[in-house]
Amino acid sequence: MRQVFAAAGLLAGLAPAPLLSQDTTALAPSVREYVSVAAPVVALTNVRVVDGTGAPPAPGRTIVIERGRIRAVGPAREVKVPRGARVLDLAGHTVIPGLVGLHNHTWYTTTNRATQLPYSAPRLYLGAGVTTIRTTGSLSPYVEMNMKHAVEKGELVGPRMHITGPYITGANTSMRMYNVKDSADARRVVAYWAEEGATWFKVYTRISRGELAAVVDEAHKRGLKVTGHLCSVGFREAVAIGIDNLEHGLFVNTEYDPAKQPDACPTDDEGVLRNLDLQSEPVQATFRDMIAKKIPMTSTLAVYELFVPNRPPLEERVLEAMSPDVRTEYLATRVRIAEAEGFGISPAVFKKAQQFELAFVRAGGLLAAGVDPTGNGGALPGFGDQRNFELLIESGFTPVEAVRIMSLNGAKILGVDKDLGSIAPGKIADLVVIQGDPIARPAEIRKVVTVFKDGVGYDSAKLLLAARGQVGVR
């Protein structure tokens, strides 16, 4: 099963550009074609607001957007709509903050392929309401850097991007990653990509403690941060070394395996996780260490769900977004997982991982989320983020908590929560307009109508339609 866990994460960031309202006249025609709301002042009236802070839903609200920022938000009877504003009466709609994806690659894998998606990924992310992403491991850092620049210049439609450098792992791990030779080599690669503009680094499964310490030290000297999909290093070891974020939760934390040896991934044993007592001292010690050092965790339930037999529920929109050969391959993989006893992730272990994340937050930990569109190909950019919303609720979080995990918490980890992640006067107008009520009916998270980024409204349906049939190709 350890191989399954690694596959789910197999195959970031230039400093974010100044967060300013976007002048739609400067947008390329290929971007303007998706714009549905471009007025300097916009009023969204009669909406239900879920502000991302954890506050309960507030019905009958008006949100005023002026030159890319939220000017006012409050009860409709109290908020004055400026003269000349474009007014959108959105009775029956819900507005949430733009989602912040903390593990959102612009490349994609199936069982047999790894493909960069510079066309379909940004459209799917933005169309699904994801307005900010951290790529969290890159196969082609320069491709993603160029994408980021193109989005900022208005030449490419998509979310704002925080780009990590290449995956940094131990020797003989993967030809797609940087396999460090020793600690000195680890420092060298961090220094190089820091000069190129990276602001985050991601270490991978076979990194040793010494190499991880070198990566963290070199990154921190430069004011940069490190996250990790671990295996040979346990969570508590990584926290003691000084890592800034931990990915995937229980699925990759090997420190509970009594057979684990230092700097080595243990032999796969699903029973260790299935029988783990979340109230036990080892688990509680993990939580204490992470919380004391303020180390957040990233939930990526949507990608691990793919390895649970007969999950997730098949969605026609997901299959339609895939190229025909990718669709055929994915459906065949689902059948093999359902039929192959002992392969994949058991429902019991998946549930335990969900409980681990809930227990971490209840203990005081900070949790964010991301789709990680890898594994066997069933978790698509954007659509998988929306599925995460449902999976977090299935885990025991309230819908309001799930919104916060997927918005404000991610913004806090990226250090941009002053401007993004919640709905409040003065903040950047990154907003998702949803037809219906995803708090009462979580599946309605899919019914996105308009996505505002920097105060510009984008037509969700057009964005998603443009990506149809393109996943796995471009």
C-alpha cells in the first residue's frame, strides 16, 4: 500500500505579484472571452454569504465590489449600493471566498501517463471556484513559472499561482524528480531555484533527515518555505527539523510503524494504520508537536479516495473533461481496484485518515486542502477540490468549517490572508457565486455560476466547457 500512497503524490512558487485589481482592457482576447462581469463597481444583492471565517451563513446580504476589492458587505437593507453600479440580484445564490488550493498541480497523471496541463488545468481550477493555488511539487518548473507570469499579465485565464521548485527526494526515487546525492547537493538545488524565483520547496518520500535539514536550512536562510510528502522521515522528525507544512496526513506518516528504520520507508503494512488508536500517545504527540510549532497539514482526500474500491461516485462531467483514451484508462483502473483484493486503500484505512484530520483540527491544528490531480487520474483540477468539500464533511467537519479549510486556512499558510481567503471589506474580491446552498446541500458546491478574481467575474460554464475532452492532452 505504501506504493499506492506514493503514486497518489507523484508527480511552486515565484513570489506572488502585487494583489491589484485587474484592468479588463489589458486582458488578452483569449481571456476576455470568459469574462461575464467587468464593471468598475458591482453589487451582488440578496445573497447568502459564507465568509470563510467559520461564521454561520448570513442570508439577505449585499456585497459591493469596487475596483477589484470588497468595499462593503452586510445586510441588504443597510448596505448602500453606489450610483452607477452594476447590480446583480442573486436571490437563491450563495457566495463563498475564492478557494485556495494548497496541493494543486498543473500537471496530471493516470496509471500510464504524466502530462502537463497548461491549457485545461487553469480553466478547470478557475471555473470550479479555485482562485489561488500552490502547485506543491513541479515536474516542469519553468512551464509553471511561465503560466504564472501569463496569468499575471492577463495573457492566460486562470488562478493566481504560487510555484514550488522541483520535487527534492533521495537517490534512486524517480527520473521525474531531483534525486539529491547528499546534503550539500540538497543545498545547491535549493539555492539555484531560489535564485530562479521559487518561494516553496517540496521534499519527497526518500529524503533523509540530513538532506531534509539541509533543504530547510537553505530555504529558511532565504525566507522561503518547505513542505513534504514524507515516508523515510516521520512527521515528528520533520517538525523537529523545521519543516513548514506537511502533506497528505495519515496516509504518509510512517512514524507509527514499529518496523520503521531511520531514513527508510518501512515495508507496507495497512494494518498499522487500520489498527491505529487516534487517542494513543504517539498520535497525540504528533499533534502536540505540530501545534506547538504551528505546522499546518494539507488534506488531499480526493486523490486518495481514488484508490478505495468503487469510489468516488462517477460524475459525467468528470468523464467528459477527460480525453477519450484517458477516460477509457481511468474506468478500467477503477474496475481493477474494485476486483483486486488487497490492492488499493481499504475503506477502513480511508476512514481512519479522515478521522486523523478531524482529530488534528479538534486538537487545535491548522488544516488546508488541495486536490493533487495525480494518482490514477480520477481527481481532476477544480472538480477534485469540490469533491474535497464533500469529503471533509464526510470526515465530520461542518460545511462552514470545510469552507474555511478550503479558503482562509490556505491563505494563512501562504501568508496572503490579509488580502485573500475570506469575505470582508478591504479584501481582494475573490468570490465564488453558487446557485443554491452548499451548506444545506453540499453537492451544490458544483453549481458555480460566476467566479470573481480581482473583482472580475468569469463565466464558470464557459471555462469548464473549454476544458472538455482536454484533460490528459493539454
